[in-house]
Amino acid sequence: MLRKIPHTYAIVFYIILIAAVLTWIIPGGEYVETTHVVDDGEVTSVVFQETESQPQSWQVFSALFKGFERQAGIIVFILMIGGAFWIMNYTKAIDVGIFAFIRMTRQFEKIKLIRWIGVNNLIIALIMIMFSIFGAVFGMSEETIAFIIILVPLSISMGYDSIVGVCMVFVAAGLGFAGAFLNPFTIGIAQGIAELPLYSGIYYRLFCWLVITTLGIVFVLRYANKVKKKPESSLVFTTDAYWRKLGSKETEKLKYYTPVSAWISFFILLASLILFSLKYNVTTISIGDPDSGIGASLSFPFIPVLTGLFAILGFFSLKKSVHFYILIMLAFTILFLIIGVMGYQWYIMKIAALFFAMGIFSGLAFKQNASNIVKLFLEGCKDILSAAVIVGLAGGIIVILEDGKVIDTILYVMSKSMNDLGQIATVGIMYVIQTAINVVIPSGSAKAALTMPIMAPFSDLVGLSRQATVVAFQFGDGFTNMITPTSGVLLGVLSVAKIPYEKWVRWVTPLIILLFVLGFLLLIPTVTMNLNGF
């Protein structure tokens, strides 16, 4: 008889214990900046030095507290998103939208080409391409948590499972993140530290993004069609009962109406958007670095235009039903999220506030008083609390390793292992090192700041292109984000989707292996071919 796999919380706590044990075995060390005087001035370099070790023992019990402090932003983000969507779910607007969407897509089956491709296949592929672009352009990561609550129920309604729903947003964004071509948080920082022209080598990166995204979509579609034919074959068939229960079987019998409170909500929002339009009449969205000639910049009155569209669509949706008006609010929330992230560099605080406002106005539109809205919000926070706790636990792993002074030692030992190797082997080892480091440091920008000052000069010593080193960092930073238990975003996504971590690992491991091998194959041309920017 097989032993029962431990709870996700237990698995993460075991990893904390292992990390603590490592702090007793691995010597302490850290990289420090040193300044040297040369003929042309001063040069700053990063040098490794041994330090007194800081073995961790009882600290494993305080790791959760420190992990919560470290991941406080994501934890509050998850709670606010969960509460807001619980209010919206109460209105059954999302059920109405999913039913209407599926009914609309069935009409496309009349087109022979689309029928041959498969309407659902096309929907999954297009959604994944969209989120992959978001990951490749502005590094979408934490933002994916908000979309899980929309796309998992959609996936269930289409006859798939919660894994397919997670793939459409989180995995797709992860594929784009790994194959990024304009992501300022990874490519921008890494190239800046490596002293390369910003976003140089973009053409090969575009090719890599296309290949990586295609592989991911094909893998997901194969699994999705398998589940469609035999739902019981899904690894999460039992746990998906939660989502199947939430799915309203009486959606078609819902009473469509528009209370006065919905109109009041509409006019308050419209007045607010008009004021915002006057203040932010023009928004400039920059992709890449227009100043260097790589990228583009667009100035356009996005907010006034969206305000006008909201006025028109909101009015006609209210004439139909409050449910459709709430769906319009959701759609424009997502649009303003995109404008805010790309035009005003919003992060999780402002995104959470945006969805929080959407939840409150959804409740007002549905004729709920303040007490009921608060009650629904707290129920949503309670339902999603497990996701917040697991994020705090994941942060505790990083805290133990950092307080134990072992992360830099691990990096130093790994970098020393690359001496006297050929170029292909060297770039491959760099790739493996970046992948290993990503398990303990899932933040791309933090890892770029830590590793690139070491890897870039080392690549010069062995005759390796610094651009190839950046690509090795990029791939190593991206793929394992979809499996590492130290990623607060991954564990948050899985908790929101109600997918046990161990089942996710069983499903995603073959994809990670394929992507890892593909990443190595894509690295070979960076040292064997004369590529533009390399």
C-alpha cells in the first residue's frame, strides 16, 4: 500500500528543515563589492569572501513569521483578490459570463476550418499566447493569481480541469517569462549589469519565445484533449469537485433584472472615471527601451477612451441585466490593470486596490448593504486563507538560507566548477547553475543582481559571449518558476486553484524536463552561430 503524500504545508516545512540542516554543513560566505583604482579611474567588482557561519536551529519556527513579513505584499494581495471575487461570485455574474461565452463559441463550429482545429483548442491557444506575451513583455507573475479565479471555472465549464485553467494563465505567463524578449525585470537588469546594449539580441530571443511558447501550448492541448475524452484521467478530478459544485447548474434559470442600486453604482464609477480622464488624459506606454532603438513608445488617451467605452457598454449592459453590468466591470478592471502596469508601473498594491474596488461596486450593484458586502469579503478571505499561509511558508525557506549565510557560498562553489570547460559545456553549466539557484531565489531581478556581476566577467575569461550568459540566466530563471516550492506565486496560484502541490509536481515535471532540454538546445546556437547581437 502506498504511503499517503504529506500535505503541501508539511512538504514546505520539510524543505525549511532541510535548508536549516544545510546551514550547519555549508560554510558561511558572501559576495562583497570592492573598488580598484586603475588608469582610467575606479572599477567596482564583486568578490567572494568567507564569513562566520550562522547555523539555523530554532529559527525554523520563526521562519513562518519572517516569511509572512517578507511576502506581506503578495499575502495581502491574495486575500484582497479572494475577498473581491467572492463578492462577485455571489452575484453569479461569472457563471452567466461563462455560459454566454461557451454558447457564443459554439457558433464558430459552423466554420469548417475552426471545426477542424477545434473551437476549444483555439480558445486555449489564444489565451495562452496572450498571457505568454504579457510574461515576455512586462514579466507578468503575481498578477496571474487574479486571473485564476476566472479561468479555472471557465476551464471546468469547457469540460477540462483546474490544471488546464492554471496552464492558460500561469504556465503561459511562465513560458513568456522564460522566453522573454522585453521583460525589464530580467532581461533589462541582466543586460544592464552585463554592460550590454539594452534589449540587444532581441531577434534570437523572439525566436526562442516562439519555440518555447509553441511547445508549451502543444503540451497543454494534448493533456486537455485527454481530459476532455476521459475526465476521470485528470490528476485533480476529485479535488475539482469544489469547482464543479461552484458551477451553477441553474445559470439559464437565473432571473435577469437591474436594480436601482446598479444604476447608482454605474454613475458613481462613471463620474470617477471622468475625473481620472481629466487628470490622466494621455498615457505613454513604453515597450522595451525606445531610446536605444529597441522597442516602441505610444502616447494615447487610453483612460478617456476606456471611460467612453465604459459609459456606452455599461449603459447597454444595465438595460439587459445587472449580471452583464458586473461582467463589464470585470472586463474594464482587467483593461485598466493592463494600462496601469504598462503605463504607470503599477504593482500588486494598486492592482489589489483595483480589484477590491471592483468587488465593492459589484456588491453595491447587486443591492447588497455594507454589512453583507463585509460578510462576503471575509468569507472570500477565509476561503483563500490557505493560499496566503503557504506563501508565508515559502518565504520562510528563503529566510533560513539567507540568515544562514549559505546562498552566496552555493553560488561561489557552482561558479568555480566551470573552469577548464568548452564553450558549449560552460554555457550549459551556467544554465544548470542558474536553474539550481532559482530553486532558492525565485526572484528574477534579485538573481540577476546576485549572479550577473560574477557570470559576466567569467564569460569574458573563457571567451563566451556575455549575451549567451544572459540567455543562460534567462532560461535558468524562468522554467523552474513553475515547479519550485520556494515560489510564493506558484504556491499561491495552486492554493487558489485548489490543486495539491504534489499533484501539480506529477503533472508539470514532464513539461519542465522538455523545457529544460529545449533551453539547452536553444543555448547551443548562442556559442556556435554568428547571431545578431551576440
